[in-house]
Amino acid sequence: MTQQQFVQKFKTYPKAQKSIVISQLLRIFADDLEETSQQNGSELSIEERTAIVESLYGIAAVEGKTPPTDKEIKEDYTNYLSEKYK
């Protein structure tokens, strides 16, 4: 059966049957995606995930500088808004 024949046949089904067919097709598609991801090895182990997280630790830190205080952040934000809405 070609795709076009399948679509034409599907159009003749009552709504309840269409719903069942769609649910089954989605389940089959989800299973296919799961099998593909397992075959590709795209699932990372907990150790691999932990290693990635640890390697990113401190990525936003600026060496030699202390982080801004809450007051400095508020002032910067206030200045940003005043410039934006001049």
C-alpha cells in the first residue's frame, strides 16, 4: 500500500477509529525513535553526565574579579532601563 492509498483509506475511517490508528502509529514511532537512540549510543550514562557537569563548573567565573554585589547589580539594571526607555 502506498502512502497516498493509506491516506485515502484513512480518510474513510470514523473519528474513533482514526484516533486509535493515530495512537498506534505514534506508539510505533516512539518505539522506533527509542531504538534508534539506543543504537546510536546517544544515551549518556550517569558518570558521563556527571563528568560534563563537573567540566562546566565555574565556566562563567571571571578570574581576578569579585562578583558584583546586589547593590551594583540593581544600579546596573536601573541604568540599563533608563537608557533603554529614554
